[in-house]
Amino acid sequence: MGAVAVAMVSPRTIAFTLPSIVLGLVISHIVRDGWPDWPTWLASLRAFAAAGAIVAFSWVSALWSAYPLATVSTAAQATAWLVCCALGATAMLSEPRRNAFHMAEGFWLGLLAGLLYLLVEISTNQAIKIFLYNLLHVPKEWLRPHNYFTWSAGKIVKISEADLTRNIAPITLLMWSALSCLRLTSPKQAWRAWSIGLYAIVAVVIMMSVHETSKVALLASTAIFLLALKKPKWSAGTLRVSWIAACLFVVPAVLGLYRFDLHNAAWVQQTLQHRIVIWKHTADMAMTSPVYGVGAGAMYVMEQTDEQQRAPGENYPGVSPHAHNVYLQMWLELGAIGAALLTLFGLALIERMQALPQFDRPYAHATFTASMTMAAASYGTWQAWFMAMFGLTVICFALALRTHKVAPGDA
């Protein structure tokens, strides 16, 4: 419960709480059942083989990267998060159902607690955060970006609403697993009311925020969830087509947005205008090494060496430490090979979702849609908290699966 709530209060802490959760699950398994049956666990880890191929290629990309140390560091971090996610999900699926039941209760209650905190913060212009920062005398240099904070007489008097965008990001990724858990663990006669209530709070918080990607993720995942309830094959087909398009056609898509001058269109939100400029410059760089890419993690170092200048006809600089688009960053850093591996990874996930019980499939499709949307216009691929957020999403969905699955010997 605490880890999920903290994820929305301070999302960067996911990079610290997730390993703690996984360590606790593994220790719990050892204390309860002894050392894991490693052949069985390794067999279950094959589900992560497609993701492992991407990580393995990120290691290989150090051979031609202009910044091999950055590439090796990035590959090492990605490996650590993949192992953490795989172990956590496998351990969660081995938990006794009674334990999973109580964790499921804590999960959706923790999400609800985090949502209520964000609702108060958005409604009061972050009064809680301002009060705590001033009470603790947090130094200016600790708070970034500096332009988000307004100071007067040594105290914070205002925080930009954009400072909460990172807090909003995990919500749609975790919501569908929480709704799945809630369906079984809430009062049986009132689970629909509880589900509608939780969804309504999610919608209010997201729509009141300025995180536009989460708004799109909420609408898209809701549409896919409803479609999967009635036409699961159509839903799976929609996901396959969308995933292939996102992975393989992102470069011409973003160049098209730029060519139609949408980065200067008055009706386009300013953050999207800026991202179109970033995407265009990233796509141009990707075409300098379209097959193998420039090396995993190289974009961050490359952009640090470039000047923050605007090209003619652009209102924003095209330089950024990351692409704000996982699919585009994959093309830049790992090229067509990386994009192909990412495509296979997503398609493999969709096939595994199709093998799930009918009850779980709509929640899986909606979670995948929210994750796919978040990857399309959000943060950097290799940011520690961002990778950890997706890892937490997988483990929470494994919890939902375990809550509903009755295994031999369950009480």
C-alpha cells in the first residue's frame, strides 16, 4: 500500500521502493517455501526473453557507441531493472493466494490514498508540498527545475503545476490492475460502486492535472477495455496494429507532424509544439545511423554537448536529453534492429495476454494501452524511475493475476 501511494507522492522514489518490494517477495518465498526451484523459476522468466533481447543489444551497441561508458552504464541499469521486474513478477505469482488477497487490498487502497493526496494538491495549488518544503527549509539547489519554484523572503510561495506531471504518470498504468484487484477484494455486493468510484477519482485527478499524456492514456485504455469486454479479438488486433505502427513508423509520423507545421499551430498545446520540434531533430539524428543506432544512452550525452539553440521557424530548441518518445529514442540509439526487437517484444506480450483467462484479458489490454501511450509522449527510455515505474506496473498486474487464480493448495 505504502509503495503505491509514495509512487504518486514522490515518483522518483519508485527506483528505491521497487527493489525493496522485490527483495521482500523473494525473502518471503525463501522463508515460506525454502530456496526457489530455480529451473521452474528460470522457465517462467522466459516470458521476459523478448525484453532481454533488447537489453542484450543495448550491451552490444557499446561496440560502436561514441560514448561507450554511457552505453555500458545504461545497459547495466536496464539489465538490473529487467531482472528486478522478472524476479518480482515471478515471486508474486508464487505467493499464497491469501497473501495475495491482502496485498491486493493494500494495493488499491494505496492507489486511492495517493489519488486523494493529488486531488488535494491540485485543488490547493500544492499547499501540502509548499508547507513541508518551507517547514524543512529545503535548499533552493535541491529543487529542480529551478523555474518551477517562486521564492519570496527565503520561502516558497508558489510551485508550477507542471511540477506534478511526474506524479500523475503512474496512475493510468496502475489503475487497471487496481480495478481488477478491487473487483475481488471489495465488498461483494458493492464492487461495481467501488470500481466506478475509483475510476471517477482517477478521471478527476488526471483531467485536473496538466499531464496531457495521461489524459490520452486514460481515454485510450478505457476504449480498449470496453472493446475487449465485447470483442477481445478486435481489441488484440487493434493493439497489434497500433504497436507495429508506433515502433516501425514513428520516424515518418513525427516528420509529418513537423512538415505540416503543427509545431507553430496556435491550436496545438505548447508542450506538444515543443515535443514536435524535439521529435523532428531526434528523427533527423536517427537517420545518421539508421540500422544500428548510435548506442544506448548516447542521446543524453550527445545533447549535453549541443547548444540550446532554435532553428529558423522554430519557437523551441530541438535539443533535449531524451526524446520524450520511447519508440523514437529506440530508433536513434539502437536503430532499425532495436525497433524490430521492440516490435517483437510488444507482439509477444500481446500473445501472452491472449492466453490469459477471459476475465483478466480486458485489464491486460487496458494496462498495455496505457503503457504504450505513456511511452509515446512522456519521459526518457532509460530514466531509472521511468523503467522502475513499468516494472512496478508488471508486478502489480502479476498481483492481480495471482489474486484471481486459484492454485492447488490455496486456502
